[in-house]
Amino acid sequence: TYLMAEVEIVATYELFNINRTKLENLIHRIFDSARLDIEIKDRFGKPVTPREWYLVPHFVIDEAVERIRDGSISGYVYDPQSANLVHRD
């Protein structure tokens, strides 16, 4: 993730036997509706639009990780209106 400031780690997760590229694409698909639409300037003053910052409650991330672990994530996306994962066909 592209960061330009100190961060506080609030949770870590361990997943095994998962292709990292597919995992990243999956996370982008699930949380796309909650992507933060922001433009910041990098250290050279050039505008940058981060694509990996999302506004999602921790409990939803916990659920998504658990569904990834157990294989039940297929068809789920984040719904910002209800602040929950919802199944979409």
C-alpha cells in the first residue's frame, strides 16, 4: 500500500496457500464500493490517487478474511449502506 505517513497497525491476518495476486484482486473486488476517493501529493508535489485505501469497519474485514479462509467469499461484496458484506450473484 502506498502510504505517506505513519500508521498504526490495528490487526494482522495469516492466510496460507493463497496466490497473493489473486488475493489482492479479490480484496479490490469485495471492497471496491468503499474505495476512498482522494488525491494527495507525493513528496515531490506530484498528485497521486491511492487505489488501496478503503473505508470499511474492522468487523467486516474480519468477516471477509474468515470467508476467504473457509472458501465462502465467492459472490460477496461490501455494501457501504448497510456496512456489511452482502451476497450478490
